[in-house]
Amino acid sequence: MDANASRRDCGGPSGDDGRGGPSEDDAGRWHSRGYLPHFDGGERPQMVTFRLADSFPRHLLDAWADELSRLPEREAATERYRRIEAYIDRGAGAAWLRDPRIARAVQDGLLHFDGDRYRLHAWVVMPNHAHAVVTPLAGHDVSDIVHSWKHYTARLANRLLRRQGDFWYRDYYDRAIRDERHYAAAIAYVEANPVRARLCADAEGWAFGSAAHRH
């Protein structure tokens, strides 16, 4: 199957009509494409996940609380994250990011300060959440970067949707990347997210993700 056929088979947002591939402008704005972090020099990429406000019901966390409390704290946090990921990958909630206009706005927001405030190594915009692998540059930290992404994209999305109220869930999840092996695994995990969720046949076919922009 050729690349164009693969993109036509993609089941998620991938252009203005939900099918086209990424534009040349998108690839041109990805200034950190191909950049590898210098772990020996103190660079520490982070894998970040942020989700829509209605993507996960609070009552599930309450239901898991007793079971997870029996695990060591680190294991409990990992298991909680794994369960949340599995749930939101079903596309729960309003899933406003299925709208190609909103997905593109989020992708544009991620790319906007790439090379200025941070290096963006990978990303994917899913129907109700987004992942990114990012290295903050001097004078910037992950919390400020994520706040900027969420603040800008929430205002634009609410305007496009003609709605008011919370768009993103107030918190986010981040995990430090330890070394080159962990970095490669994080990139693969992020870019394969739409494939695992059965939204697309291959990562390159999901236009609102870095895999579609690597070549």
C-alpha cells in the first residue's frame, strides 16, 4: 500500500476534510525536527500528556483509590496513569479534537514556540487529549509551556465551537526522560497512540502527529 493510500485509510482528523495529509507549512514550522537531546549536557526532555476537561470521569479515580492505595506510591502512580490512558484512548467525552479545525489549532499551538522556548521532539493530537515530548530551553519550564499551550488553544477552540467554560482539564501529566533508550521509547509511544486506539492503520497516516511530518 502506498503512503497516500495509507493516509486515505486513516480514520481520524487529517486535514480540512478529515482525510488529507499534512501541509508543507506544518513541516516547515517544526524547527526541532531531527534534533537529538544532549543527555550528557544536562538536557532533560519531558513526556507530557494533557486532556480535555470531560475526557475522564472523577468517579473512576474514586473507585480505584482503595485498590491503588495498596501499591507503593510510584507503582500506584504508574498504574493510575496507565488506566487513565486506556480509558481516554476510547475517545470519551465530547472529543472536540475530532474536529480538524480544533486539532490543527492545537498542533499549531505546539509548534508555535518550537526552537524558541523549547524543542518539540514529538507530538500527537488525539480526539480528547494530546501528548508531546519536549525539552524546555533556558528560562522556561514545563509547567509554563503547558499553561501557554492550554491557554491559547482553549480560547481559540471555544471561539470556534461557540462555547464557554473549561476546555482542558486543569492538570497535566509529565514524566522525565532518563536516557536515549527511554527517549526512543517515548517517541514511539507518542506517535503510535492513534494506531493503538485503532484510529489509523499507521502512525504516518495521522496528520496531527509528528510521525506524519518526519520526512
